[in-house]
Amino acid sequence: MLLKHTFSFYFFVVLPGLLLVALFLTILWLRRHYTALRKRNDKYIYVAFFHPYCNAGGGGERVLWCAIEALQSKYSLIKIVVYTGDIDASPDKILLKAKQRFNIQLSQVEFKYLRKRRWVEASKYPLFTLLGQSMGSVILGYEALKSFVPDIYIDTMGYAFTLPLFSFLAGCRVVSYVHYPIITRDMIKAVKSRQMSYTNRKCIARNPFFTSAKLIYYRLFALMYQFVGRFSNIVMVNSSWTEDHINSLWKCPMLTYKVYPPCETSDLQNIPIATSSIEKIKIVSISQFRKEKNHPLQLKIMYQLRQLVSEEMWEMIELVLIGSTRNEIDEAWVKDMQDLAKHFSIENNVTFKINVSYNELKKELEEGLIGIHTMHNEHFGIGIVECMAAGLIMIAHKSGGPMLDIIEESDTSRNGFLASDEDEYAGNIAIILGLPDTARHKIREAARSSTNRFSTEEFKINFLRAVEPLFTKKKNS
């Protein structure tokens, strides 16, 4: 009996205690080790950007390259490092794509290649995807920390669970640029009300037990997200919608700045707006080929539009879907959309343009009349602004950033349209096509002039203003 009690004491008390002490000492050693690596005897400020998909060519990548360009233009004694998982792309190829896609010329950027990017792939986690990807980002983040310890760490992809690694273990100053919160009140509300969506599958929405379990999971995850987010010294958000959600979750409004993402407006605003009657009707969509962008709705809109216009006009209409793909999952999504277009018998009126250069994008916008964007609760919508800067009449989803920050529907200052389903989208397109040339031209001019506040220069000014205190601390330290 005495032996049994002794064993229980050691197994349940002493052993856990020793493990906790060992864990504490390990963390202490790691913190001392990485803090020492951060301290360098030179005059440079080392800034590292965590962007595992830096070669994807989407709106998030425009933020990355413009932020680097802004820092290099202001600070001469600065070294830039980008943590990337694009191991198949050389530094020259990555920078060349940034030039071709975004018209941004960069040099003196060092890349640290990460080989564990598979740990943040959604396909790796069929269940508990948010938690799996977040824990996977810790693995990837630790690989990044081991490869290089910066003075300032900037996460530009939303991997908030990497923040404690750089803040606590290495003592780095940490910046978050949040495009889209990992979890939002809307997501929790959708589960609670048992609504089906791409984040809430039918089998869960229809089962009360699974719904309750997922609700607990989401609420616990929200607490974890709040904890890691508050390791940020500076938080930047890309829209009013994102700002509202981040303030409710991270509760640090005094450290949070709304910095609209950089949109190519100055060059696109030089595209001439045709004033003559319509001869060819090109509808342009700009968004990455991902499920949440809701490309099926765009094809449904075309199917519905066919019922509203004459056969003669239908022959004049073309939908051009422009976007980038990051991996095989995105490429498979494009194939699915091509098959869906055939299913709706609209394939002759739909064109897919994948991973196009900036010049090709500009050409499509020059020929466009109408732009559409269909993501529900889009955080901002760089593609929307690009279309408007080029003088297209934009129809965006009546939610998120497009509704709060970009599109104005009042009669006196209309610069676009908002819609919620295929009927409203198709109806708005029909309305636009039926407008007199002068009325269409007025909306196109209003759309163009409204995009100045989203320019690349405005982004650079606001980005540098937000991060300036961190560079001041470095100089004074």
C-alpha cells in the first residue's frame, strides 16, 4: 500500500512538477538565446516580413512589396528580410514577378526560405482547420525565428500565432497588418444560427450537437486569438470592417491604425474613358481564385443576365475573370469554375485570365465597362478599387469593406452599385446597360475620383506614420 501511494505521489505530483520546471528552464534558455542573437553591433535596423506566400501575386502581396518600398525610401540604414515558403522561386524571380504584377521595382531584399509551409496549408486539416493552421503557423514561425532574428517583425499575412514567438522569445518589436481576422463575430453568429457557409458545413449546421461543439470550439479559439494578438506593438487594419472586428477581439484601439491597402490608382486613372455608345460589353472580375471569393455566384449572375437581355446584346457580353493561383487547390478551383461555366452553357461568354502581368491586367481594364466582386464580407477589395480607378462601374457585395469604405450609392454621389444575390447583380448590370451614355460616364468619373484615398502613396504615408515609433525606439536604444 505504501509503495502504491509513493508511486502515485511521484507520478502525479513530482513528475509533472519536474516537467514544468524543465519547460520553464527551456523557455528561459530560448529567450536568452534569441535575445542575444537579436543584439548586433552595427548601425542597421533589421526588419523581417513574415509572408510565406510572397510570390502569390494577390492583394496581400501588394501590401508586402509596397510596405518594403516605403521603408527603403525613408530609412537608409535598414535591412529587409522576407520569410517565404516559395522554395521553388529564386529571389530574382520573386522580385521580377513583383515588378510585372504590381509595377514595383525592388532591390536589396534578402529572402529566408521556409521548408515547413505545408503546416499552414488548409488541406492538411480537414477538421479543426483554424486551430490546425494556427498551430502550424507556430511551427513555421519558429523555423523563421531560427533562420533570422530581426529587430522589427512584421506579419503581413495574418498569422497572429507567430507574434508571441518573436515578441516574447526574441524581444522583437512586433507589427501586425491584418487583412482578415482569423475568426469574427459573424463566424460565431453563423454557427450559432446554424447557417451553412464555406466555414460551416451542412453536416454541422444541421446537427444540434455538432453545432454546440463547434460553438464552444470557436469561442475558445477566439480567446486564444485575442491572447496572441495582444503581443502586437502596432496593429494595422485594412478597412473599417476589419477594424471593428479586431477592436472587439484584441481590445487595443490605441495601438490600432486603419491603413487602407495600396491600390494602383494613378496609372489606371490615366486610362481614357470611352464616351461613345456600347459596342462591346466587357465585365471584369479581379480576385484571387479561392472559394471565399465566390466565383460560382459570378457565373450564376451571367446565367441570370442572359434571361434579362436580348440575344443580340448577349452576344456582345463577356465576363473576364482575372486572378492569381497559389497552389494546386486554387488551380483545381479554376477548373471547377470552367466546368460550371459549361454547365450553365455560358462558356463562350466567359474568359479566365490566370496570373496575368500588370500590363495585361491594365489592357483588360481599359476594355472593361463593368466590374463585379462577389465575396461576402470582403475585408477590403483591392480589385474593386482597381476597377473603379480604371473607370469601370463597380457592382460589389453589399457587406464588409466594399459597403463601409468604397461604394457610395446615394443619388447625388453614386460611384457604383451594391448587391446581395444573382438577381440583384444581374438587375444592376441590366440597369447600367440601359443608362444613357452621359449617366454612365458620370458614374465612371465619380468612381475614378473616389479612389484617390486608396492610392499607393496614401498607403505609404499612413504605413510609415504607424510604424515610426518603433524606429524611434531603435535609434534611442
